[in-house]
Amino acid sequence: MAETTRITVTLPTADVEALKKLTDNVSAYVAEAVARKIRHELLGEELRRYQDEHGAFTEEELAEARAEIAAVLAPDPSARAA
């Protein structure tokens, strides 16, 4: 099990009410949201570093990346065969 630290956060009441309707494990839900945000930030930093070293992504590269992401996220498994 991962090491944990107890902290206190303040959230808008409406968000807490909505959160409690979504899960009975608020700590795990918030921990996953924080981990996702951290991964997002780190990925953004890495993409900026890459572009600083190699130049901006071309429209063709961006279109290819978007198509690959769409294929992975497609609800129909047969759409992933591309």
C-alpha cells in the first residue's frame, strides 16, 4: 500500500455534496483526481520541453495524434483496429 499523509482541504459545499453522491470513498476519489492532474501537468511540461528542443508540432503530427487518441477512446472496439 502506498504511504499516505492526512491533510485538510476546503471545498465548496455544493462540490462536496455532489462528490458524496458519486462515491463513498471521498479520499480515493480526490487522490485519483490529484494524481490525474499531476500527470496532466507533467505531460504538459514534457511536451513543452520537446517542442523547445525540436520545434513546434506540425498540423500533420497533431492530426495524427488526435486520430490515435480518438481510436483509443472509441467505444466500438472494432474502431481501434486502425
